[in-house]
Amino acid sequence: MKFCWTTLLVKNLEESLKFYTEVIGLEIASRFSPVPGTEIAFLGKGETQIELVCNAESANAVVGDAVSYGFDVPSLDDALKMVREKGIPLLSGPTEHPTVKYFFIQDPNGLKIQLKQSL
């Protein structure tokens, strides 16, 4: 068995696509509307992807604090500069340990996003 994707119900697909493409750097792998009133986009070109789903149920979705997405960045300093330039507030960090440094932000739906650099 292999892990394929995670699904996130989003309130605004365009806003979420902008965040995940411009801030996180993921590419849109596919985008479609399987039924009227539902839009789906898959992000990421690798083996594991993120599926964004926007429909009437998405408006009431609660992400919660129990889940976060983590992304490896080549330079945490550059990532920190970029999120500050875009006006994205930090939830926590930056934090540094002997083998990793990281910080947390939120996506437009309230999902915690960890950007980390291995040392």
C-alpha cells in the first residue's frame, strides 16, 4: 500500500490555489469539476499530492489543531523573508534544533503549515 494524497475542504479554491502555488511552491497537477457545484484541484507532481475540494459543504468545514502539513525548504531564512513580504503571520517559530529549523504559518483555511529546513 502507498499513500496517495490528503484531501482538504477549502472555502475558496482560488485563494487556496494561490497560497499553495505562490507560497508553498506546489504545481497544479489537475483541476476539474466532477459535478456542478464542486471543484477539485490536485497539487504536487510527486508521488504524494494534496487534493483541494471546494463545494457547498466546504464553507462549514473546520480544520482544527490536530493536523498540519509539513514542507521542506532549501533555505528557511528565504522562506521566512517570503512569508513576511506576503504579510503572512507566523504561528510559531522560527525554532532551531541540532538537525532542523522550522516555523509554522496557516493556510487560508486555518490549516497549520510547517516550513522546515534540515541542517
